[in-house]
Amino acid sequence: MTKKLLFAGVAAVALLAVGGFGFHWWSVGRFIQTTDNATVESNISVVSPKVVGYVREVRVDHNQPVRAGDVVATLDDRDFVARVAQAQAALDAQRSAIDTIDSQVLQQQAMIAQADASVTSAQADLALSQRTLGRDRTLQTTGVVSSQTLDGTIATDRKASAALARAAAGVTAERSRLPVLAAQRATAVAQLAQLQAAVDLAKIDLENTVIRAPIDGVVGNRSVEVGQLVRIGAPLLSVVPLRSVYIVANFKETQIASMRPGESVAIAVDAFPGRSLVGRIDSFAPASGSEFSLLPPENATGNFTKIVQRVPVRITLSKDEPLLGLLRPGLSVEASVDTRTGAQAMGLVGAANAAEPVGAKAE
């Protein structure tokens, strides 16, 4: 009798356990999609020099917090200072050349005015000589003026005509120099712009000898030392924005059917047992992880074996999350998505977007 009661009790407990498990699965468990193939990620910024030079000073240490714009290292800038001075001197010389051309233009305009005055004078002389020639010809017919005098008057008239032609040619010659000076000035102005660009580039290179942190974060993977010759694009250190970490969870393709952006995600971090975080699905990768591998799979083969693929899902964390500053990229986590929260979450997101002023996102 005792054994029967014991078996009956065990059976009742087992039935209750199975029933409880079944009820929990039906009401909760079947809506939860979980994976332990998830890690903490961050948009790590690699700091590299934009110019070649020797490192003069390193101002940050390993694992040191920095703010955007903080100086992390400086390069020897003596060569760059000299290049700026050289470019500036060439620019100043070109400006002086343009001033010289402008002075030549003013001088040429005075020469043109002088040539115009010579034409006016030659025209007056020609008019006088023509009147004298006409009078002498009239008087020569009456015998008042001799033939010799008339010949002199004719010669004087011809000289006046030649002088007028010479003065007119001089005006043409003087005026023709203005377009030449204008072309020279345009060329000089273009060269001035080129030299100004050279000065700007030299100054930019000089500014780039001071290497700054691009974002707020913590210095990591520092490999730069004083006296080291660094080249353009060589990684010197990394800045990790610990306050902007996120989760990348690789769910199986059979798990994502009911998952939508905005759904709530419970996150357990291996490094902090007993403490959990709450996040939300931000977005899904446009392809499975295997498609972005170095050698994507080629399924059109005779020995094809079906393998369940995984899709990276990006999960964002709340900015006021207590563990946010303690999480490090690369830490392992376990993510559990509650697919029941999708409709509600998307409704809240839609309401927030409707209440947001137009253009707010762009700002």
C-alpha cells in the first residue's frame, strides 16, 4: 500500500511538472527564440596617420579613456613647417608678379593715351599742311609763289600724312599690348590659385602631424612608440566606444520567421553571471553569415549537404543600461528574443516616429 501511494505521488508530481512545463512552453516558451552564438560588438575606430613621419610624442597609454579631438600622438613637423614656408613664399612671389602686371597695364594705358595725343597732333599738322598746299597752288598760278616754294609745301604735306600714319600705327601697337597683358594676368591668377592650393595642402599636412582621437572611447591595441617611422594608413592604435556597444546574435534561419525589429531581447552575459540586460532588435543582416565569408559556399555541386544557416541580428541596448560601460567587444552572451513584443514595440516606434518633427532624424 505504501509503495502504491509512493508511486502515485511520484506520478502526480511528474504529471504536474510535465503539465507546468507544457503550460509554460505554450504560454511563454514557444514565443522565445534563444541562441548562445552571440557576442558584444562595437564600431571600433582605428587611428592611422595621414602623413609619413617620425613619432615625436605619444600622449596616451594603453586602455586610457579619450575624448573626440584629444591628441593621441604627434609627428616631427619640421619638414612640414618648411614646406608651408616654401609654399607661402612662392604664393607671395606670384602675388607680386600680378601686381607688376597691373602696373604694366596702367603704364600701357598711359602709353595709349600718349599715342592718341600724337595722332591728334599729326592730324592737326596734316590739316595745316593741306590748307597751305591749297593756298600755295592758287598763288603759284598767279606767280606770287614760286615753283620751288610749292615743291616744299608738297613735301611738307606728304611728311604730315606719313606722320599721321605712323601715329595711328603706334596707337594700334600700343593697344595690341593690352590683350597680351590681360592674358598674362589671367595665367598669373590661375597660377596664384594653384599656389594657394599648394599652401593649403601644406598646412593640412602640417595639421595632420597632430594625430587626434576621432571618437570618444578607450585606447586599445596601441602599437605606436616614440621615434617610430609611421606611414600613411598604418594602424597606430584603436579607440573603442564602450558606451556604444551592441549585440550581434547569429540566429538559425529556422528561428527568424517570427522575429521583427523592435522586439524585446533578454541578454545574459557570460562575464557577469546573474545579471541580465534588456535590448531590442535593431535590424537583420541582408544575407546569412556564410555569404560574407572569404569563400562563400557553392551549393550547385553533386555532394550538397544541407546545413542550417545563421543570420546575424543586430541588437541595441538602452543608453542607461548599468552594464553598458563594463561590456567589452568580443564578450560572449546569450540572447533570447520575445517574439510576442513585436507588435507592441513596433506600435511604440511608429507612434514615436509620428510625433517626431519632420527633419529631426536628419539633424
